[in-house]
Amino acid sequence: MFFKKSHSKKNSNHKVWLLLTTLFLWSCQEEVKETKSTITQDSQYLTVLGTAQDAGYPQINCQKSCCQPYHEGNVEKKLISCLGLIDLEAKKKWLFDATPDIAQQIQNLSKQLETTTVIDGVFLTHAHIGHYTGLMYFGREAMGATQVPVYAMPKMKTYLENNGPWSQLVSLENISLKNLTHNTSVELTNGLQITPFLVPHRDEFSETVGYKIEGKHKSALFIPDINKWQLWEKDIVAEVKKVDYAFLDATFFKEGEIPRPMSEVPHPFIVETAKLFENEEQATKNKIIFIHFNHSNPALQKSNRLKDSLQNKGFQFAEEGMRVGL
């Protein structure tokens, strides 16, 4: 009896061992399968190359609490707001805005797609320092580029042609200016289509545009700078519903964030944008990706009470390296 009992227990343990082994192998196979699915890459996609407002993070001479995490070594430098567009099949890549961080951003983009051309084109939004001054690195003091296509609206184009040092880039053919027209699409390749549209902003030197970026399968909005949403002729909620992603101006989180009248810089606060979408479906909220954060904006920090609360509601915050397929 003792022998039979022991033998039964041995068989039972053996069966348990076989079951656990089978489950482990199945789990490993599922894990491998999941890993493969997460690294599957769209042939066309947008990638975030920067998230900060024009002056970057930390901002020059800032010793305030908002920049202390960087000075204490707890937070890395944040590059200035910029998107990269890649078409792997066509082996081409473009930038949306030419920021002062363009050298690093083009390098980061080239790590994703290395081609014989440094960049196949730059789409400018407007003439504020964080959005076009990176063009200087195409000049003779730096890269000495040859006819880099730069897409610009009429006032922006005229400004570059008639004001140094930008005019030298044109005369030396470091850049080749391409005309953009409000609500008129530019066809790139493989179904990629870019459409600029005018938005209200502080237009001291040029008009300001956002972009609709359409790929073979999906589309996105890019509006890094705009005055309050109610000053735009379009309904931002309706426009977001028409696309798959919306990279929206998030310069400031809320009123009182900086020690000056915020009416002088009338961006839509993040809390205002969130309020407009609070009664929309979760799928609509998920489309919104906030970008272009001022150095004072708590959204630049990895975790913050205000930021976390909106993420819990489905809103997203842009981070360098983020990709969305088109």
C-alpha cells in the first residue's frame, strides 16, 4: 500500500510538472508573438522629435522651480517642438518646422531612416524663433546644403527672401523655397498628402498654419501654435473627429502659470482644450496628443498630478520618440 501511494504521488507530481512546462512554453510563445507585434512598423509614420516651446527646456537663465529638475540632474533636456515624417518604402523623410535643435533632430531622424539625402523637405508653420531659425544650419557656416526643399506660405516665403541671414540661404541655393497655399494639398509620394491651413496667431513676420498630414491609411493634425480655439473659424472638436491623431498646442497648462498677463500670449490652455472634449467619446479623447510645452508647463515632467488626471481620462502627451502610423 505504501508503494502504491508513493507511486501515485510520483505520477501526480509528474503530471503537474508536464502541465507547468506546457504552460510555460505556451506563455513564452505568446510573449514572443506579442513582442513581434509591438515592433511591427508602419511604412509611413510620424515621429515626435521635440516637445518643448520655442525656447526649449530648460529655458535660458531659468533658475525657477520648473527648471530645477533639470539642474538637479533628474530630468533631461527637452528638444523643441518638431515632427518627423518618414516613408520607408520611398526612403524619404521630412520635418515639420526647423527648430534651433535641428542638428540633433535630423540625427535622430536619420537613425530611423538613413538615406543619401539629409532631409527631403521642411514644412514651416510660421516665423517665431522655435519654428524656422534652424534653417541657418543649412547655410555655409554649417552644412552648406544644396537646395533643401523648404515649404512656406506666401508671407513666410517673402520674409525669408528679403531678410538676412535667411536671404543668403536662398541666394546661395542652400534652400529651395516651395509655395504653399491655404487649404491646397501638396502631394509627396506613396499617397502622402500635406495640406496647410491658416490659424490665428501673433503674425508679426508671417502668417501661421497648421497641417493636415494624410498617409495611405490614417491622418493627423499638427497645430503647435494657435490663439484661443474660439478665435479660429473652425470647430476644433469637429476637426479632431475627422482625423486619427491631433497634435495640439499645449504651451500652457492653465491660467496664472507665468508671471505676466497671459492674454499677451493667448494660447489655448490644456485645461481649456480638455474641457471642450470632456463630453466626447473616449476614442475622440485618445486622438489628442498635447505638444509644444512651455518650460513652466508641468506637463513636461514625467509625472504630475494635473497631467496624470488628464491621462487617466484618455488624453495623451507627446514624448520624444513617440510614433504614430499613417
